[in-house]
Amino acid sequence: MKQVIFFVLTLGTVCPAFASDSTWTVCNSKSFLVSAFEHRAGADSRQTDVVLIYGGHLAKGVLGEDSNKVTLNSTTMNFEGEMTLNYRTNKMTLKGVLDIQGRRFDIGESFKCVDKTPTTLPGR
């Protein structure tokens, strides 16, 4: 329940608005939660806003449309590596280095994802 409330509260900070061709996906592994919002980024490009959650730590960043490299940052946690998100199979992988308050960890996580596009939100 806390995760659902957190994602609803975080939604307003992750994306300014939903368009009909935007996709919001929530993914979880045994250790992490990820919110990924894919949307237009200008007239002819796309990007994915990414939020990585580990315990009380939250880091944000952007995955570009032409690369699977991602850097996620906050004051207490940073991640640098690669992210792949397959919308057809609802699976995501995250590989790279996670830094939590100066402690570095190599991670390689597989995630199961759920589509949370605007039509699945309450009241729509």
C-alpha cells in the first residue's frame, strides 16, 4: 500500500502531463522499484523519465530514445549504467553501479513490469 501511495505522489513530480501516446510503467525486482514514463520530448523525439527507489532512497534521471545508458541521481543515491525496457514482454533489466551514500555496489537486476498508462488511473 505504501508503494502505491508513493507512486501516486511521485507521479506529479515525474511527468508534467500525460499525452495519448505516453506510457507509464512500474517495475519491481526483489530489491528495487522503478517508475518509467515514456513521452514526447519535443516535436520529433522521445525520452523516458526514470525513478529508481531503494528503501528510503530515490534517484531520478532520463533515458534517451537512442541509448540504453542512464544516470540517476539524488543527494543520497546515484546509479550509472544501462537500462532496457521491453514494453511487449513487460520486463526490464538494470545493470551498472549503484552508489548509496558513498557505498558502491555492482548490480544486475531483472524486473517485472505493469503498465500504468493514464487509462488505468482512478477516475479515468
